[in-house]
Amino acid sequence: MATGSASWSFTEEDFGAITSTLRKFLFDANARCALLVDRTGQLVATVGEQPDFDPTAFATLTAADFSANDQLAKLIGENDFKSLFHQGETASMYLADVARRVILVVLFDNRTTLGLVRLRMKETVGELTVLFEQVFARTRSGAPAQPSILAGADDEIDKLFQ
Amino acid sequence: MSMINYASREINCKIVYYGPGLGGKTTNLEHVYGKVKPDTRGKLISLATETERTLFFDFLPVDLGTIRGFKTRFHLYTVPGQVYYNASRKLILKGVDGIVFVADSQVERMEANQESMQNLYDNMAEYGYDLTKMPFVIQYNKRDLPNAAPLRELQTALNPGWEITDAARQRVTPDPAHPGENLVEQVPTGEWIERAPYYEGVAVTGDGVFDTLKAVSKLVLKSLA
């Protein structure tokens, strides 16, 4: 890719495995909602109660939050912070790094406890890391690269900007 | 890094507005926010200081239309221009698909422009991105001010061009926005050079804001085609 950034894609099967892992986690931890956000600020998936906020803005701020904290970690001599916790009066969120490319964000309220969320999150992050490593390995090996849906769409692109 | 979401049929791309402090990056986004229909844009998020200087970034998602049944969604970001915010500025560049450099045309800001342009090249290089090989557009802002430097001077200082060694690309390419000028041409010394497309702007009145946005968005989509 021209930008030099690594792109990745996952299949419907991957998506199914990821969402079922998250559903099980939400049930076990009694949490409300889980979101997966990639490090560049794009929302990848939402599972559980549909959030009533703007998910695009949320994803952007999550990625920025994590990136800023990575830099803070470096300043104090750590490589990174694997997880972050933000506590509110009724709603709280727990964020964890998955395979250094994706962030898992969990929203929960006082129906559960931080201890339970943290405990369940640890195993979930482990499972998701395995799933995502497989996805990235497949992308790296150059396997089923789909042709871009915009291939040959130059005329349409020109028309869009007339 | 653009993301194509087949489930919601969206193509998401990231565009970053870069440039010196007080050059008009946030004003560009505010104008876009004010002009596009509310149903085609999201919230404008500003992480700014109490004096309205950008601290971390501004963010605005906009839809620019549909291609092949996919909504084209552009995530517009600005960076803080002030020199000492480089750590947060660099973070915003992660995964960028297209860059707009908003230069301040005022003569006395020439050095700040050059410093910011150099900083952009450096930060991109640290991520392993090559600015000369990706969608990149320059906006000369504040053209209405009496102390605005002549375009030629700005072009010489900020957009002198980079050499093209690939023989297949060594052909004269006219600049569609400026008749009589070329984006790719051979200079008298024999080398072939390419310059970034440029636009004149007065972001406070909105002049040139959409021309710039359309130009960079088009380049981004074409880079995916």
C-alpha cells in the first residue's frame, strides 16, 4: 500500500469467532457492551447493548487515549500499558490491548465489579490475541488478497467530485 | 490505513490537516462542519485548551458520497501546530491515508511553515511512510491578507518538488487546478520533478476549503482503486 501502513482484513468466520468470544465474556463478566477499535481509531465491532453515543467519535478518542498512554508508559520506562481503567459514578470502562493492533473496550456499570471484569477480561484478551494473530499471519502471508472494491472505479470517483 | 467495512458498506479513510500553529487547520474543519448537511457528518470533536488552541486534535467524520454501493466516510483530523506538541502530533499521523498541509501565507510565517513541513516529513518517515508516494495536498491559507507572500515564493519554499526516477512516470502532467502549470515536468537541469497539488484558501470565509478537501479525498480514493 502506498502509505506504507499494514492493512488487514478478516473473514466472516473470523468475525463470528470474535463476536462469540465477546458475547461469552459479556455474559460471564455481566458487562454491558464491548467494542473493538483498531489503533488508528476505526471501530471494528460492537457487541452487547448498542451504545447510545456516537460510536465513531468514541472509537477515535479511545485510540487517542491508548496512544497517549503508550507515550506516558515510555516516559516512565515501560514499553506500554496493557490495560487502562476509567471509573465513573455509574458507568466505567476498561480498555485492554489485543495483539498490539486492536483495543478491546468494555463498558460496565454497578451490576458487576471491576474485579470480575478484570478477571474475565484476561482470558478473553488471550483468546482474542490468538484469533487476531491468525488473521494478521494470514494477511502477512499474502493469502486471499481480495481485489479492491474500487478497482477500475476511476470514472465513478471523478463523477463523485464534479 | 483505510478500512473497508463490508457489513455496514462503508469505506473509512483518514485525512490529517497538518501545518504551523494558528495557520487555519481547525478553521478548515469548522467550515466543513458548518457547510455539510447534518445527516452526512458526525460531531466535531475538539481537544483544545481553554484559549481554543488545539491541544491534541480536532476530529470530524464526513460522508462524501457513495461509490459502488459503499459510503465513503472520511475522518478528518487536525494536529496541534505549536512546535512543542510534537508527541501528540505524531500520534495523529498513525494510519493516515492523505495529508493536507495548511500553510500560513503571511510573509512572517514563512519560517514556521518550513519548520512544520520539515517536521511533517520527519514524523512520516519515523512511521515508514513516504509523503511523496501518498495523497498530499497543500493549501496556502490567508490569501486575503495584505502581508501574504506571493504564491511563487511559497511554492519555492514549501513545494519545490521531488525527483521522479521512475521512467514510466516521467511525462508532463498538467495541474487541473492551475491552467498553464504542471504537477510533473522536466526542469531545465534535466531532472523530472513532481509537486504536490496546491490550492489557495481563505479558511475564515471558506474559500478553497472544499476544493482542498475534494482534491485530497479524490487522491485517497484513487489510491485505493
